[in-house]
Amino acid sequence: MAWLCITEDTRRVEEAEQELTRGLTQFMLVIGVITKVRADKNFRSAVQRLLPEAENVVRVRAIEEHLDDGYVLPPEGLDTLVEATAHVLPDGEVLRTFAII
């Protein structure tokens, strides 16, 4: 399983990312991960359309972000990414992948 990460800041999916997704899906499942999210503005839908081979597309902000005006954007989407990942992995792999030592 692979995560293909695309930053939301650029609002574009490169042809190389599309080709990489097509190539990877010949051998494994792929989840598109939109990173550094702030405002979707239908970007997730565009990514889904441009990466139809991806099993899912998830929006994620991994760390808290402090904006200049003092507003704080909390992390988001991490639980959704874990759930989407667990959904596509076989049960034995899920246990090994998310095992806490």
C-alpha cells in the first residue's frame, strides 16, 4: 500500500503524479493524501477525478498551524487517513501496521 502525497497549496496534480499512481496500482493499492490542508474548494474532487486508480483521497493537516492573525488551524484528517489505510489492508497487515510496542 502506498500514500501518494499532494500539497493543497499548489492546487494541481502533476502528470508525473498521475503516471506514478497508474504505475503503483499495478502492484499495490494507493491512497491519495492531500497535505497541508486549509480550504478544499473542490480540490479533493479534482484529485479524485485525476487519480481514478486511487482507492481513496484523504485531506490531512498533520501539525497545528498558526496563521499571522493569531488563528490556529488544528490537525485534521489523521483519523480518516488511518481508517482509510486500515480499510484497504488485509486484517493481519492492519494489526502489524498499527501495533503499539
